[in-house]
Amino acid sequence: MDHFISPEPPHHDVRHALAADLQALTANQHDLPMTIAETVDSSSWLAPIARDLVACVGSIQALESLDGQPHPVEALDLAGVDAADTELVSHIVELIVEADLLVSPEMITIIHRLITRLAEHPDKPLRRRTSPPRIAAAIVWLAFSASGLIGRRRGMRTAGSIWSDFGISSAKDIGFSLAKALHDPSSDGLPAVTNDASSPPRLGDPALLHSHYRRSLINRRQELEVYIVDQRQSDMNRHPIQIVPAGGVRFATNPTTVRWAVRSPDEQGRATVMVATGDLQEMRLTSISVPDARRLIAALEHALSQPLSVAS
């Protein structure tokens, strides 16, 4: 059949075409994302938002189980640090203690965890040709920045104040490098550092995030879950055929009048049938191929031969 307009009919037999469309529509609606996990891999406009949220904590499972309780106080554990790094790590720790940062116990725990992770990392990101004060400052900056706590609001620190505490000009480049070392992009497909300067580095682990930031992520997760459900319902409502509970079907029809039909060539010279519907001022012209016109006749004859059924 020489159709010049896609797609093909849902079924070659007009008697079964509606049932085929209803089956396909039901399957399509089942494919619409209902959760953040389903949205991440979907084509929805919400997918980038979902992926970014997952990247902040490393996995869907971590996002779903995220809590906003402050991390407990933890002593620094350097038992797993290589002997070759012990002196450097101890020096970094001393510098941070001497800086007298006046941070919360929870932030001290996060800094301790960062030092341990970096010191035990197989790529040895702390071994670099730069001064220990810059490395120490970068770790502190990363602890605050990854939790969105770099700024001028209450409870935040400015980057400049951190550099001043360690007597350096800046160590942001080192902080970004350390974030890249800690974040595993294979877990969520997104980088640790984005091109958006306002976005905090992604560490992909709730254990390294402050409770204030984790609570904000929980709020974002809950908002996204509502958006996903609303978007799913909106997508379904836009379709003129609604699959309702208990297997029912609702058709949103637009009553019209057939004014006339005429056979005419299209712009490529192919024979078509042009059908005019609606009133004179808001007339709608529909062009269909000759095979489709014959199919329409068969579909109309089949519909007229059936008993009257009530559609909701």
C-alpha cells in the first residue's frame, strides 16, 4: 500500500483497528515513568533533573533511603593509610586543627571522612606538587562546597575566608580535582564538576554531605516525585482517548460536519482525496491517499453496520 503519510494503520483490518490502538495506547501509558528511577532513563523533560539529583548521592537506592539526621561525631581514622603517606596526612590534619575553623561537630566528621577517603584512595590524590596548606584548604573548601555551604548566608563560609584561614590565595582548582577523584561517574553517568559555577561538586555519597544539604535533597526528591506523577497524568490527559480504571475507555471527541470531498493531486502530483470539515469560516482540510480513502470508506461502513454503543 502506497501511503505517503506515516504511520501505518494500526491494523490492516478496519474491524480490529480500534482494539489495536487501545492495546498500543495502554502499553504506552504503562511506559510513562512513575518513579525517579524510571524517569532517569526516560525521555521526559524531568530526566536531567532526576539524573542530577541521583548524582548528588551516587545511586537511586541512596536517594530513596536518604535521611536528614546530622552525622555523629567520628574520630579521624588513619589506620588504612599507607606508611608513605602518613607524614603528609598528619601534616594536613595538623594544619586543619591549627586553622581553628570553628565548625560544627558534623562538619568535623565530614572533613575527617574526606581526609580518610582521599588518603586511602588508590590513585593517591593527596600526593601532588603543591604545599600542604593548599591541600588542607582544598579539603575544607570541598567539605563545605559539596554540601552547598559556600556563600554568605548563615551557617555558610565564603571561599575567601577559608583561603585566609590557611594563608593562601586560592585552592579551588585542587578542590575540584579532589572531587573528581572521589566521585565515580560510572555510578550515575554524570561528572563530579559541572560547567555551572553555582552547582556544588558532586561527591556521590551521602556520608560526605551535611545534614542541611541532605534535607534540601530530600525536599527536592519529594517535589520531583510530585512532578513525575503530575507529568504522567498530564501526558495521559492530553490524549483524546483516555484509558480509565476497570478497563473503561473515554473518548474526547470534536463534533464536526463533513462539507465535501474531492479528488485532487498533491504537490508531488500524487492522487489524493481532500476532505473538508467544520464550518465555512474555520474549515479544516484533510488530505489522504487514495488507498486510505478506500480504507476510510470501509471503516465507516463497518461502523455504521454495528449496533449503537455508548462511549463514556
